[in-house]
Amino acid sequence: MNFTPIGERVLVKREVEANKTASGIFIPDSAKEKPQRGVAIAISKEISEISVGDIVVFGKYGSVDLVLDGVEYAVLKKEDIIGVIKK
């Protein structure tokens, strides 16, 4: 995959969704919500606060979904990222 975000944007691979609750109830695919955090895969040159591999937390409606090489990603503007969890 060769994707470079333009402007103040970040390419994020969403976390894997849980298939069941903590109490053991299985969640059907139709009831799942997309995770609101993921790993930064590619970052534009204009952003210095985030590094590749950081876990970012973002809002529910701020992303553009994109499929590259069969994998689903989210493209986010910098202002749609709520915070960063550094490793």
C-alpha cells in the first residue's frame, strides 16, 4: 500500500470490533458500531503531534472510509482527532 495523506490528514486502521460483550452475549454484525479509535498508519507532513503507530481516538462522524488492498481504513482531518495514546 502506498498512500500519503494530503493536508492535515491521517490514515488510520480501525481497531477490531468485539464479537461479544463482557458478559458473553454475542453481538450480530448489524448491531455493531465502528470503533472510534485505531492505529495511525500514514501521516501528512503538516502534522507533528502524531507518529506512525500511535493510537488515535476520533469522533463518530469525522472520517472518510477507504478500502486499500482489501483492508478498511479511515482518513481523518487533524481537527477530528480527539486525542493520542502514545505507546
